[in-house]
Amino acid sequence: MKYTKISHLNKLKKAGKKFAALTAYDFSFAKLFFNEGIQVLLVGDSLGMTIKGHNSTIPVTIDDICYHTSAVHSGVPYALLIADMPFMSYSTPQQSFKNAAKLMRMGANLVKLEGGLWVTETIRMLTERSVAVCGHIGLTPQSINILSSYKLQGCGKENANIILNNAKAIESAGAQLLVVECIPSTLAQIITNTLKIPVIGIGAGNSTDGQILVMHDILGITDGCIPKFAKNFLSETGDIRSAVRQYINEVESGSYPTIKNCF
Ligand code: KIV
């Protein structure tokens, strides 16, 4: 079995091939997803909502992410495993080093940080100390108390430019991957074409190099209504393994997301 590395995603980007990623929070689902062909998995702080039943990601702690990263890693030692740095776990350099190290010791290959320019110094310092980093811009759920709601970001020229400049700064700081969440498809396309590093979209149209979804959304078990950009693949296929394969096929062929999933 071969390890999935960032270099593999770089090759896919160069070849214009798309890839599908999913969140996972435990051994069994992670293993099933990997066996069906998902090579990039995220232990997202969305677990605050999907696993713990909170109404935001704010209560999630580094110990929560460590616990779930360790469980997921046991199921997918060969996958590329991204782990979220939760709210207030990267607010100072010392705290970031300590917490990133904890996640890597649990099996994370990359750590994901939400934020724009303010986080670039941290990305640089982590990268210099051999921590691979994934940026996360656009809708950043840890900022819910500033944003007021989980809504589309980057609308209008000025806001779009801020997000594009953040993307460039994150790449220059050394990030190896970037997640763009809930931004207009046209902006995501510009970011994807501008950056050399792979860009993974969620609610960002179908021009990004990769797509990521929360596993509960593709399986239709999300509490409340499923976001516009997501799709319940289980309702179409009837079993979990086929749902995952269908998700991968539709992402790779460019048939998901469709216009009705985009902004
Ligand atoms: O926490 C999470 O699940 C995420 C994805 C939505 C990208 O950050």
C-alpha cells in the first residue's frame, strides 16, 4: 500500500485531475472511506456539531481533535490526514507549536488553520519547524460570533480581492494546501488558477482542484437541513459504500457540484 502525500495532490493539480476528500471522526468510517477510494481525510472541528451536538465549532478543544485524529489514523495509516487546529489553539506561536505537535503525534500529516493575513506568520513559523499546513479561508466557522451567520463570503470586488490576497499570502507563507469555503465559484476559480498549491473547495463551485464535504452531509444524517452546496449521495445509492464511490466519481468527473450547489 502506498502513502498518499502532498506531492500526489500536486501531480493531480498539474494534470488537471480533481480529487475528493471527506471529513471523518472515527476508525470505522475512516477505514470504509479509504477503502472506497478517499485518500484525503479531515478530522474537522465540525465534530463539535456532528459528534458533540454543539451549535458551533467554538467549544471544540485540542484534546477532542487529538482523540479523533488518533482514531481516524488507526483506520487509515496510508491516507493523507489533515487535522483541524480548533478555536484558540493557535493564537500565539508557542501555543501553535505545542498543539500542532500534539496533532502530528496522533497521526496528522497536516494541520489546518482558519484565517487570512493574521495567520500567515503562524503558518510560516510552523512550516519552518516542519509542520505541513493547510490554510482555510472564505467562511471560517470559528469566526461565527463575528460573522453572525454561516453565509457566503467574498461577495463584491473588494471582499473578493481581500480573499484572493489572503490566499496568495497563505501560499507565500508556506502552506501546502488551501481550503476555500462558501465563496462565489468565479472567485474560487481565480484562486485555484492563481495558486500553485492544491485548492480544496466546499461550497465554492466545481473549478477547485479538490472538493471536501462533511461526511454527515453526504450520508444525509446532518441535523437540520443539508447545506445548498452539499449533496445526500446515500439517498441516491442506498448504501454507504456506493454513496462514497458515487461522490468520488462525480467529483472526479466534474459532475458534482452542479450549478444548483454553487454560489
Ligand atoms: O471542520 C470541518 O469539517 C471543515 C470542513 C468543512 C472543511 O473545516
